[in-house]
Amino acid sequence: MAAPDHTPTETSDIRAEAKGTAPTPLSVLDLVTVGAGHTATESLRTAVELSRLAETRGFHRYWVAEHHSMPGVASSSPAVILAHLAAHTTRIRLGSGGVMLPNHAPLVIAEQFGTLEAMAPGRVDLGLGRAPGTDGATAAALRRSDRLNEGADDFPQQLAELTRFLDDDFPDGHPYARIHAVPGPVQATSPGGVQSPHRPPVWLLGSSGFSARLAGTLGLPFAFAHHFSAQNTVPALDLYRESFRPSAVLDEPYALIGVSALATDDEKEARRQIMAAALNMVRLRTGRPGLVPTPEEAEAYDFSPMEREFVDSWNTNVIHGGADEVRSGLDDLQKRTGADELMLTANAHSGAVRLRSYELIADAYGLPA
């Protein structure tokens, strides 16, 4: 596997930036879900409200995730959404959790996130995944015929190419040496008046050991999808830490985990909401993706024994209930995994429920009002 063979342009001090937001920094992963009876327009408006809420209450970063051909997930274009959120916020870090690198030409991603960095200097994260974020047929439509055979082994080469475009430093003689991703690295000025290139920090995302090992080898920050691969969380984080080599980006490992967490004023309501989200996952996993059903629809649904087994297993990893109960569950998970940061995703039918969940969690942690 090839990997970047150069020292990347200096990026932000990830660990220092995260200090002071909470005992363990808390962040937001937004899938921009669309509930039955609602529209993508409403969900995108909720994303703006949620990003402002997260910024006001002291959440550290706000990421959106690339998905395709899923009616209940309106986040197919992370760069477009992030540009919109950048116009409505001033401090919170914004990023992708993630962009699926195999779906795009590295130059296109470098241009998109170079543009975002120019819009919101010092606030942009580029999280990259190697899965398609969709089914095989949709992946084929995204990649076109000349890229269909790319697999996991191609990801490090794609990453190396993207990094070169971000840093604008292809060596002389390289076929791309005269190609520049514009806007390129932003010239950040230090307190002493020294200018240095700055571009979005790259994160690797994963739900298994592949990206964990690669992130460690390259000295990059790592984000693990605990919310849908909980059984692999501890092994993947252990592998990341064991593989870690200091780099220009990080002196020591930095790992966040994505966590499904939903707090409500009424504990029974939390159960109703997560059952609706679980029914949505049942339909997705059985090739019937749709809008997120209402709690009433989930209550009336006749789950088969196999579906019930899946739902029970899925909900085991959703931290839900009252605010104090959710905080306790998050604290226990952080201690068990040693995660440096928790990125919370609230899966519920309505935007109002998701907004309230983050408010309650912020209150439970004593984050600024």
C-alpha cells in the first residue's frame, strides 16, 4: 500500500483546540435525516438551527456525512451543506464525517475543501471514508465505468494524491506538477507576523481495522463509527494506537468515536423515538430505504422475530433516556474506549426532538448556556 511520502503542510493543533469544551470534548454528527411528513428543506433548516445551537452551547465540531440514494438522509453533498453552515456560524469547526473518497476525484475534493477553508479559515475538517456510503448500483452511477474496480487497496494511493493536491506540492516531473487545486492552502499569519500555509486537517474514518491502521501509520486523527460498528470499537482503537507514528499533524494518537445518543424530557419518549429510528434501519438493511417513520408507525409495526432480534441488538448501542442517564452512558463509554472526543448523532423522526436532545445533553454536562 502506498502512502503519502512527504511531510504535509502544518495543520491545526487538534488536541489543543479541543480543550475546554467539556471534560471530554463533545461534537455533533448530523445525517440531516428527513422524517415522514417532512421535507429535505425542513431538515436542512434544522441543520442550520442545530449548528447554531451546537456553537452556542460549546460543542466542539459539527460534521455531516455523505450518503446516497436514501430518501431519509439529505446529506448527499457535504461540501454544499458545509458552505451553507459556514455562512450561519462563526466559531464551531465544520467538517465531513465523511466524504467517501472512492466516489470522487481527489482534485475535486481538494478544490471543494480548499474553497471551504477560504470561506471559514481554520474551521474546516476533511474526514475521509473508503466505503461508498450507498449500494453497489448507486456507487457505479457515482464513479462511472473507469473507476468501478477501485477497492480498499486503492484508498492509500487516492489519499496520497489528495494530500498532494491539498498541499500543492507535487514534485517536479510528476504528471500533476502543473495542476493546482484552487483555492489552495490559506496563508495563516501567526502572532509574530509569520505566514505559513494552512489547509483543512485530514481525518480518516472507519468501522474496522483498515483505516485505523492506516491513520496510525500516517499519524493522522482517527474517527471510528461506534454508532453502527460497536463490536469493533475497542479493537480498532487499540490497533490505531499501536500503529501510531508521530507526524507533523499529531505527536500522539487522537481518536473520536461516533455515538448514537438521544436525550428526552420523558424517558419513555426516548424509547419511542429510538424504535422509530430502528425501524428505519430495518428497512434500510432490507433494501427498502425511506423516510424516517413516526414513533406511532413504529409502535404499530409488526416486527418479525428476525427483525426484532436486529432491533434489540441495534438499540443496545443507542444511549438514550433522560439527560443524566445519557450523560452517565456517555461517560462510561468514554472510560471504556479511552476516546479523546465523543461525536453524538441523534436519530429521531423530528428535528425538534433532535434539537432538544442536544440541549439536554449540553445541560447535563454544564456547557455554556
